[in-house]
Amino acid sequence: TVKPTMPPTRKPTTVPTSLPTKKPSVVYNIDVVWESMQFTYTMGDEVWNADKHTMEVPQGGKGGNWSRGKNNGITFTNHSVVKVSANLGFSASNSSNVKGTFNRDAKGTGTTIRTVALGPKSGANSGSGYLILAGTPSHKWLANKSKPVGKVTVKINN
């Protein structure tokens, strides 16, 4: 004869009358204020090189330039109790051939940066980065200036 085996006995789960409370270790609160990021390219002496399919500045000529000094900033304010950093990036659209860097100065005369460091709310808690565009745009982009010249990314890290 085979004796049936009984399942192990289980005690009922008890729920404590009060659950332990744990405060979150860190709450992040960062303001990010974008200026309009609208830029104007002023043509210089660029000419179309049909053989290379590019815009070129002839020897002795002046290249065009991008507007600087307004509408190009991102300002960060850290209201958190810990320090954070904002990593800045720019990637050109396929049709623009433009380079973008970030600077501490709106006109591009300061230090080139990739990160804005922000102390906790009791310290140095705000900073800015300014996008500086350079390079002659492609003929394709110049023909349709309503397209974005590129994309700005911001990544907040602790």
C-alpha cells in the first residue's frame, strides 16, 4: 500500500501593524532652461564646387559665419542636496555639415566644455553652456534652411 504524503505545513503570513518607513535617499530637482536655439548663417565668399559637391571658400576669401551671443544657451539650476552634472552633446543633421561645441561664454570666447558641474543647493548650484556652431553648411542644407541643423542632447548624471 502507498501512503499519501502530506504537504509541508505553512504558517500564515502575518502583516505587521505598521510598515517600516524609509525616506528616499536622494530626490533630484534640476531646472533646465533652454534659449530658443535659433541660429542664422551669413554667407561669405563660398562658392559651389560642382566636382566635389561642396561649398568652398576660395583662397583669400572669407568664410561665412553663424550667429553667436544670443539664443544659444542652456542654463541649469540644481535644487538637489547632492551635486550633479549636465553632459552636453551636439550631432549635426545629415544634410548640414556643421560642427557644434559648447562654451562657457555665449559668444564662444570662453572655455570649451562638455559638462556643466552643479553643486548641491547650498553651493554653486547653477551654470550654463552655450552652443557655438561652426563650418560651412552643405549646399543641400542651404537650399532648405527650414530643416534643423542638428540635435542637442543633455544628460543629467549624479
